[in-house]
Amino acid sequence: MYPMDTSPPREKSGKSERSKRRAIDDWSDETLVEAAAPPKRVRTRGLVDPFNLQTKARLQGLLIPKRLGLDLCDCQFGPFCGTVHVAATREQALKTALEIQSFTGNVSTIQLALWCDGSHEMRDNTGGYAVVGKRPPSKNKREEVVARGWPPTHIESSTVAEALAIAQSIIEDMEHLTKFDQDIATEKNKGKPSAVRVSLKILSDCRGLVDSIRRGNFTKPFRMVGLEILKQAERFEETFRRLSQQPERHIIVDKLALHWVPGHEPGLTLHQQANTLAIGWGVVCF
């Protein structure tokens, strides 16, 4: 028999460099919470592109991520600056979506609703995303349907494509509202009175993603794009809420509203167009 080792137990050594590196790479929810400052706000420090989107975009000449502004290093993001609606049943969600689609505005109230969708091809991990909506009437222009599509260079899942579509929808909202605000300012100078109230709707059929945005909890595969959605929503809030509070305001912008809608419903024609365009990966106008 070997003599019993009566020496005191050794203290556990610290984590190996490999373990530390793995812990840094693993952006779990706990890591994000610990890094938050101030409370309930997320600080992303040195967050990298997990899919090398920017590198592959440069190689192929497609600067989609750069256009979106996916620069999240040393930035702070709070919860989604807006309201998120996930109906309990498919029937309730469909009813709300049909009401949004059939909305008719007037001289004092308009609605800007954008229907977005993404697609993904598993064979080579490529895909596309698209945004379709009705441009509100403005000077010398009637309400019309506009559609845009983008072909990303590399996408790991359909959820990432859906998230890119939502982020792009917020950017499109800002562009449309900026132009609309300028048109309203011109009309007010000609004698038209009060400001116009604008409601913003973004509609996506990716229920899991919309619910993640509502909870502020993104899983690792699409965390980068999820944080981009929060970034663009915060930028939107700061820009247009400030405009709405000015004494000489031209538009009053309601909070951005994100809705989950059932996919592939025949009655939702605008969403069907977004789905078709996302699969086609082109830029067209219906």
C-alpha cells in the first residue's frame, strides 16, 4: 500500500489562457449583464463580427454591413426604444396586421408601416432581406407602395436575415420621415396649420426574433445584428422625439412599434411582396 498523502490540498490554479479566451469569446447573457453600465444598459466592448460579414463583403464588393453601420465597439444600448407586440394567438396577430394594412390616413394623421422579411439558403449560407411599405402622401405625390431588397454576402441563418430586415426597416423609416418632415415644413410655410402626427409600424413574421427584442435577450448567433436593431431604434428615438418636442414642430412622431405578424397569409399582400423580394435578392419597385 502506498502511504496516504497528508499534505494540505493544493489551491486550484486560475483558468488557462485557452479557457479565458473561450470565456471572452462566449458572450453569454451573464457576461453582458456584468458589463452593463449603468444598470439595465448593455456595454459592448470589442464586440467582433462572428460571421466575418465585413471582411467577406469587402472581398465581394458588397458593403451591406458597412452601410448598416455595424460598429458596436464601446457603445451603450438600452432596451428597445419603442413598443414590441407579440399577440398570444395567430388569429389576433393577423387581425392586427390587417388593420394596419387597411389604415387610411388624413391630413392630420398618417401611418408609415414597413413589412420586412428575410430569406436564407442553407446550401451556401447566403440570403437576402427586403422591406416593403406604403410611402405616405406628400407634396404633389399620392400614397404609393415602395419596395427595396438587399443581397447580403454571407448569412448563417434565416434569423440573421430577418434581423437585418428589421434593422434596415428602421433606417428606411428615418429616411422617409426626414423627407416627409421637409415636405410638411414647405407646406406649412404656404399657410397649412398644425403638425402632422405620424405612427410608425414595423412588421416581421419571425416570432422568435421579435420576442427576443421584446425581452432584450439575444442568443449568440444573431447577437451582433440584434444589438444593431437596438442601436438604430435608439438613434431613431433621439432624432424624431427631439423634433416632436420643438415648438415649431412639423411632425409629431409616435413611438416606434414592432409587431409580429403571421407569415405567408394571402391577405397580407405587402408582406407577401417582401417575402418574394427577399427570395429574389433584387431591388425592384412594385
